[in-house]
Amino acid sequence: MELSFKGMTALVTGAAGGIGRATVGVLAGQGSRVWALDRVGLEQEGVEVLTGDLRGGVLLEEAIARAGRVDVAVLNAGICRPAELEQTTAANWDETIAVNLSAVFHHLQRLAGVMKKQRGGSIVITASTNSFDGEAGLIAYNASKAGLLGIVHTAANELGPYGVRVNAVCPGLIETPLTREAFDRPEVIQPYFAALPLGRGGQPEEVARAIAFLASDWASYVTGATLFVDGGQMAAKFGTWTEEKAEFAGGRWRLKPEP
């Protein structure tokens, strides 16, 4: 069976960013008619673009009304405003929760009504490895991403009888416009990647392909699941790479040649 979205309609929020843009490309490339939603536009042939505030449901409702049917929805929009616990302002907290968590609830609520009537559909939410750990300086972000898993589990339970699947991807450190500064600093990524079995960061296309799998009929018996796309980060407790057996070059760890 070919992984294909021919004849399907997909919505992607946060479509102008690294993972969102890559997801739009993968879904469109596999035949889907894609509606791309974000605060800013993007130029991609054959893609319908809507720009506006994603915190409420107005933009999504417009897309649904114009699309007529929604087979796949990727709820990907998110922000990150680093701050230590005691320096996290109420405004930072409120904005992060509004964009990363509340907006997903509002969008999912509207999509549920549409897909229940259709008796089918697939929703993929972009969570994070931070849904599981407590990375310092990111209390608002971590809380918002942890909350998404509660949404995924509950929605999968309630919508399953209608043939609607709800899953999440949990990316690790992916090279996007938001993280590129870190990727350009070897003193940051060298120790970080030493803890990853694959020894490197990820690319947006690698997350997009995982999203496409969950959204497709290839995952027809998968719902309420979280798929890590993290180079093995969450599987490695004490780290993988050492300078004794490997070297860091070109932004990644590689094993030294055997003697």
C-alpha cells in the first residue's frame, strides 16, 4: 500500500515555521490539498494560505468552511519564551498557554464536530520531548506541552468510536529558524548531542514524515499514541558518546575508525 493523500484535504497550523512548512510540503507532495494557517504567509505552489491569529478558532473555521471537508489536521503552532521559574512573567505564561495549549483545544473542538459527521479523520498534534521532562528555563513551555498529551489521550478516547484518530509527535532538538542559533554553536550542541544515540540534531523533514505516517492509513490502528522523533533522546539515560571512541565534527558525533 502506497502512503498517499490523494483526494484528501489537510489543514496545517503553524505552517510557516520549520516543521510546519516541511509538513505542508510532504502532504502536498503526496497529493493532498493543503490549507496552510499561520500568522505569516508562505509561498508554495498548490497550497491554500490563510493568515491571522491562531489563538482562537476563527481562522480555522474559515479554513473548514472553505475546504468543505477535512481529512487530516496537523495542529503544529507553538511558541517558546525561555525564562527561569521566578522570572517567568504572567504575560509569558498566559501567552505560551494560549498559543501552545488553549489554541489546540479550540481547534480540536471544532475539528471534532466536522470529523464526527464525516465518520472519519486524522489529527496529529505537535507535542515535544519536553512533554515528559522538566528542562530548566522553560516552565511555561514544558507545562503547555505536557498538557497536550492529556488532550491527545482524551480526544482519542472520545473520538475513536467515530473513526477519528488523534496522535502526537514529540520532536527533540530540530534545526528550525527558532533553534538555528544553537546549531551554530558547537559548545552548545556538542554536549547535547553526546546524549543522543544518533549523535545529531533532527531536520524538519524528519518530523514531517513522522507526522505524515500518523496521519495516513498506514497508521489506521494507531490512536492516542505519542511518537518520539528525537534521535533516541528519551531512550538514553546516561548519554551515548564519548571522546574516547568518537569525535564531534560537522555538527554531529561519529565513531572513530576501528584500529
